[in-house]
Amino acid sequence: MIYKHITELIGNTPLLLVPETVHKIPYLILYAKLEYQNPFWSLKDRFAWYGIRDYVESLKNNPHAKILESSSGNTIKAIAGIANTFGISSKTITNRIKIQEQKDMLMLMGVDVEQLPSDGECIDLTQKNNAVELIEQECNQNKNYIHTDQYRNKLNTQAHIDTTWPEIFSDLPDISYFFWSLGTTWSSWWVTKFLKSKRKDLTSIGVVSDMEDFIPGIRNIKEMNEVGIFEKSLYDDIYEVNSIQAIHSSIDLIKKVGIMCWPTTGAVYRGLLHYFQKNPILDWKPKTWVFIVCDRIEPYMSYIKQRIPKIFHQEHNLCFWEINPQDQEKYAKSISPQELYEILQNNPEKLLMFDTRSNKSFTLWHIPWSINIELDLLTELTDKWKIFDKNKKVILLCPLGKQTKKLCSYLNMWWFDCYSLEWGLTAWKKK
């Protein structure tokens, strides 16, 4: 088959049967929709083309033209990949790029990457100077700029209504279940309504990240509510999955089925297995379930290596990411803003304080005497070298006091004296 342009390769991705010998759920006929076979390796290729195709003729080969999106990975990667072929440049403004390979890939593709300081971990569309608002300001100031706006653009859904779901229904008209990884939730919000209008008995299940963990591409419940699109009533159930569960489930699919998927897909697969453990198929009638394999695993190797180093023969006596919830609760300690303030007034030399936000956030404001090391790097340093002085109190600072809780527990398990700031820097500001 010969194609004339890369956009002709978007869509018509295959469905692959996951054998019952792998998932071990009686009467379940399970298919994976391999969206990583799109040219830029993800489901987002579909929206990227829908979002820019109407502007191509007016923007192509214009040295001043630029397409802007708030994206930390797949959406802007696909936009850039397509736009580059028409001589159009692209830019992302975001506070969510947490994996270096993703940033490296975007820079390799020529994307202008602007990372914002942020007290939180998610775009809040109601907050002043959020990424989307800043993009709108740039577009208003330059008529050659276009904002594809994945958070509010209905083409994000229309791309799936026009292509993804007709492809699935054409191959599997008897689909009974659909499983979603919930990120912005914009695609699933509209598409779930569309699917349920076609099949009243369709069961829709959502998968989110554990509140104190991070899985690239999906959010936790709090983050989704901050975006303002999430509507819980659309989903028959919601499952929380942590990064270790997601990675191991991805590895199962890679080794047993040959699906080179990344942890978001692993999270969905884990949630799927959990759902059927709680809700076995009792009527002895085969049920068809489809889940989306969003993209490939290669851009996330450092993320996996950090969390499960033994896969790569990097052994630790105790790996930070393998702490179980019981030990996390047992060893966690916190300090109130008032207690911290009093120590700072009298004996600041007794403290080691680490502000784990981005450097830009730290530069805007921080607690005196604190040192800025972002959480992922601090975790890596701690995991390898246990860098702190055991004669000092170690204070970990983050926006809400939740992201540092696990690292605090880990350090205390190694006989350090470590505390998370209760309710985080948000509480300190208020106090």
C-alpha cells in the first residue's frame, strides 16, 4: 500500500484479541485497540489532525504561523509531527512534563516548550494565568497563531465519534463494556454519552491514578475535578490504580500478548481485571470488552526504571516506589505550619527543608532556609544515596502535603527524622 502523506496513516488501527489464557476471566472476550500504531504512536493523533486540518492551507509555509496547545506529551507531539510536514511551527505551555524523554522528544521535533511554575499538578481552567489562558493571550496578540484547545474543542470528541468508534462498532457490534483511562476526561465525557446513546446497556468504567502517585497520561480524582470537565455519573464505576500496578500490568501485556503498551494502558488493564474479580460474569454468556492501548512504552523507560529498578538489574534493599500502603501510613510523620514556624524562628540550623516544586515555582516564592530539589530528582537521589544528615530534621515541602508523604515514610524507614508539612505550602501561605 502506498500513501502520499503521513495523515493518511492516522486511524484504522487494528483490534487484537487478548486470549483468555492471559486474562483468565471466563466468558470475557477482550480486545485491545492498538492506537500506538498511529504514526505518532498514540490515540491523540486523531484529534491532532482534526484540530489543525482546517488551518493548514492558511498557515502552511508561513514563517510566522504557530499552533499552540497545552500538552505534556502525546497531543503536542502529534500536532508537531503533522504541522512540521506543512512547514508550521508549534508550541506547548504546560506544567505537567514530568518525564525527560517526553521533553527531549518534543524538543527534537522543534516544539517550543514553555514550562510554567505551578503550586498544583494540574491545569485549573478557573485559575488566573493558567496555561490555557496564557495561550489565548498569545493567540489574541498574533493573528498567525492558532490554539487547538484540547480541553474545550469539540473536535477532540468529534474525531473519535467520526473515526474511532465507527471502527470499533464495525468490527464488534456486540460490544458490552468500555474501559477508560481518565486524563482531561474530555474525550470520554462526550464519547461515553455517544456510546450510551447507541447501546443503552453499555457499561463504562473509568480508571484514575492513586492520589499520592503519578501515572503519565491520567489524573487522580482531585486533578480531574480541578479541570472542571469530569462528570462522575457518566461512569458505572471508578477504579484507582498506582504506578507499580500499572507497570506490572503493562509488562504482562508486553510479555504475554506482544502489546508494547505504556503504564496508562497497564492501569486500564489492571482496573479491568479488578472489576471482574468483583463482578464475575454469572450468566455464562460471552461479553465483549474493548480497551484502548493509548501509546507505546519507549518514551517512559526512565519512569519505569525509577519505580522498579530490579527489572533492569539495579537492586535496592528497599525501593521507594515499592513501599506498601500499610508501611506508608505507619512511618509517615507531619509537622504543622505553626510548629515549623517556631523552629525557624529559634533553631533553623536544626532543619533540612526541601521544596519539591518546580524551580520556577520556587523562584516566585518559598519558605526561607528551604532548598529547591524537584520531587522526582529528590526521590532518585534519596533512593540511591540516602543523602541527608541524620542529625537534622528533614522537612519535605509540596503544594498540599500529599505528594511528599510517601518519601517521608521511606526516609523514616531508613532511620531519618523526616516530616511532611501538614497541608503543604498552601496551608503555610494561609497561616
